[in-house]
Amino acid sequence: MPTVAQSTETDWVSRFADDVIAESQRRAPGKPVVVASGLSPSGPIHLGNLREVMTPHLVADEIRRRGYEVRHLISWDDYDRYRKVPGGVPGVDESWAEHIGRPLTSVPAPAGSPHPNWAEHFKSAMAAALAELGVEYDGISQTAQYTSGAYREQVLFAMRHRAEIDAILDRYRTKDKSAGTPGAKAQGAPQGKQGKQQKPVDEAEIEAAEGSGAADEDDGSGGAGGYYPYKPYCGQCGKDLTAVTAYDDETTELTYTCTACGFTETVLLREFDRGKLVWKVDWPMRWAYEGVVFEPSGVDHSSPGSSYVVGGQIVREIFGGVQPIGPMYAFVGISGMAKMSSSKGGVPTPADALKIMEAPLLRWLYARRRPNQSFKIAFDQEIQRLYDEWDALSKKVADGVALPADAAAHSRAVRTAAGELPSTPRPLPYRTLASVADITAGAEEQTLRILGELDPERPLASLDEVRPRLDRAEYWISSQVPAEARTVVRTEPDKDLLGSLDEQARESLRLLVEGLDEHWSLDGLTSLVYGVPKVLAGFAPDAKPTPELKARQRSFFALLYQLLVGRDTGPRLPTLLLAVGAERVRRLLGA
């Protein structure tokens, strides 16, 4: 077994890995390190939820790189109750309301889905995204765990110690116990593993995960027969709107009544597997059962009475286990999403993000920020700046001049302990690819012509050289840029505008047209379009711009945009000129 060694790197992942290795060796020397995440497939699993997975993944991957055996558990909380019908999900209407209260694996999938139930439909999309992101994990279906009897002894143990559990929970309950509905004694609405409030998408703070446990799940205190930490699913209607009315510790005979359909049943709990522990008991039970050493949780757990705080006491005092170490993680924001995803309120999913950005870039967003730092994922024009920043970092790493923490984050983005993630062989600037995609509308022959002329000394031989980045840029243009903002090149010269130009404006066009052949490359055309106003003002083409020259350049650029695309702005002019082609540029500029 490798020995613990403090990392020389300064990034947050290495520091957590040091702590987790030490803690794992203290708790269970010689055994695999266990880290955990929990996801609820109650609907589309969004980019906030991804932080629940990426934080332990990055730490687990660092531990693997050091030669240790690690298990990253992802508990699919698919045995949770179906709480509500989410809006905006294709193939779902209000008829799904009849399934509220049933396990997610007992709810039909949206119409047209190839999956057998609701939970599998949403799990599959997340699983595909995690595979693309290179996340290695052991998936655990809580439906399978409960219905197979894997937790039977833990359930019986919790029922025998229900009075002690009730006493722990009571430390956090309000004094108002007058209401007779489930959960009335609890402090507000019992919290799940992560917060539940939905916020607007644009510039939103998306809570880091909706995750495990339902926000409206009671803690077992509402039944007239006393406190019971176990909720049966009804044998007649299949819902969890049940109340345990009697239980015998010796025989394990349990009687419950369903408030939805009136069904009453008496079962032997030692043989009964159609129910689950309430969330505030279920989570700490799993910590002890799996031996979890590291698991992060959302910022809502900084408050007294949260599932994490209460769970720490229950795992220690009831199950004889130890609470995992792990940070509270901050919100993930979204910057401008034009076409919303299928989730309620348009909250985008990892699959949405992976359509517009490569997997290493998305990994980098989570790796470069400490868990307690919030950040935004760009779906608007900001994605171009983000890619510029990523490319600049990649160059620094290649040149060996990146700061240690930045280099570490880059390394975690582009590879895992298992190997390199797929990447674009020739990563041209994203903004250039987006501009070309905007102009060509995906026409491959024209796209190859334009991209092939960017650097005449290294002409592009095939579009495969710039994929998958090109595909991501094309999808971003088609899905996130409104039709009215798309670039449409003029088919005929604007004769009225050309006829109204003064001598200086006509001279600027003449200088540009005369220099096209000599400067026909991305760098050459950049020098040309910026240099023409300088030459007209009596300066050298490479003169340092003054405020006056910058104003002249802006006026010149606006004129070119009007003559080429009928607007004052558009894609970067060098890219636009290459896309339009020299002959057509000459014609549109009145040469």
C-alpha cells in the first residue's frame, strides 16, 4: 500500500486528497478509499448537481494517480417518492400526477422514452454525460438495495432504536407540535441532501444539486402511533402516503394504514422490502453501511437542523459510524441560455453543456475553483472568452510557464488516472469556428475552404482536424444565437451607400481591396483591416493606435460591416472577409 505523502502541488484537490488518504487509513487501514455522491433522478439532472459528482471525482482521481484503490459511489436515489410533475418535460402531462407518492422506479417514463421507468429515463442522460466526462464510479440503485433486502438489518436496527433517533431529531424540532400532518413537528420542511429552490436561469445561482431526499418528506414523526423512521409503500396503491400504526420489536410485526386509498396491512418487517428509511435516517445509515470517508454537500447544510448536521449525530450515536469529511460546495450559475433545456425553468444539464463545449473545458470549470467558490457556466457570448482563456492556459502549460495550481487544474481537465480524454487535434480559436459556422450555416465544403485559408503555411486538410470543437461551435451558433443575430452576407452591393461615400471612405475601401491578395490569411487580414485607417491618417500600418486612430478604426469597421452584412457589427472582420471570399468582397465593396 502506498504511504501518505503531502503533495507539493498547491491546488485544492491535492489538499483534500491528502486529508482523505490520512482519514481513510485511520478509519479502515488497508481497505479501498470510499468517496460518495448522491443523485436523485426525479427530473433532468442539472449542472448544479454535477458539482456533487465532480468534487469527489476529482479527489478520487488524484488518489488513484497516487496508486491507491478508490471507490467513488454514486447513489441513485431512485427509490425516493415522486413528488410532483415537473414542467417542460417532453412527453409528460398532468396525468403523471396520479403517480405522486410512488417510487421513481414505479413511475412511467415520459411518453416515447425507450427506458422502463421515470428514474431510468433521467439516469441514462446523466450516465452518458459522466462517461463523456471520464468520471469513473460505482452506481448504486437504492431501489435495488431496498427491495433486495440489502438494508434489512439496518432497517430493523433503526426501528429498534427509534426512540433514540426521535430524541436526536427532537433537538431540532420546533415546539409547535399541534399539527397532525406528516412532518408537522419538523423544523420547517425537512431538508433533503441538497436545497430545492429553483432560481431563474439567466445569471442564476443554481443550487449545487437537488439530490437525495425529498424536500417534503416527513421525518417519521407524524403518525398517531408514535415515531417510526420507516415509510412503507402501500401494497395497494403503491404510494408512501402511509402511517405506521403499530410495531413489535420482537416479532417485527408492522401495521400501517394508507391515507391515500385506505388500505391497511400487517407484515413482518424482517421479510418486508417495500419501503425505506426516512431521509434523515437513510443518509447516515448509508455512511456507516458503505464506510464513506469523503462526501461533499450543499451550502444549505451549514444551518442547524440540516440533514448533514442531524445525520452526523445519528451515524455516530445510532449506527456507530463516522460522518464523512467533505466541504460544503457553493452554487453554480448559468450565464444566458437562449434555448432552454427540458427541465423546469430551463435549468441546463451536463448534456446541454457538452453540446457546446468539449469535456475537458467543462471539467476545468469544476477543477479550477475551490468547492466553496461559486462560478458560472457560459451559454452566451462569454463562452468565446472562456475558450480563449482555456487556450491561453493550454499554451502556458505546453511552454512550462503556468502556475502550479493552474497547471494542476489543466491536468485534471484533460486526463484522468485512466488516461487522456479525447481532444481536438488542431484547436483553432472557438470564436473563429463560431464565426465561420455562423456564416456558412454548417456547409462543410465552404467551412473547409475558409478554415483552410486561415493559415496558408499550414492549410487544413480535413474538418476532422478541428473536431469536436467545430461541432460544439456549430451547435452553439444554431442553438444559442437568435436568428435575428445571425450573419447574412449581402448578395448585391449596397449601391446607395457606396454612392454616398466621401473621398476618404472610398480611399479606405480601395486600400483594403488592393491589399487582399497580399494579406489573404487570418493574421494578414487582421493587419490589413487595422492598418488601413492608420495609413489614411499618415501613420505606418503597425503604428501604436491612439484614441483618435481607434475612433477611425471603429468607423471603418462599421462601414465594412454595413457593406458586407448590412449591420454595424458582426463576426471578426478578418474571419468574415475570409468567409465571404476575395472576389465577392471586391464586388460588395464596389471595386
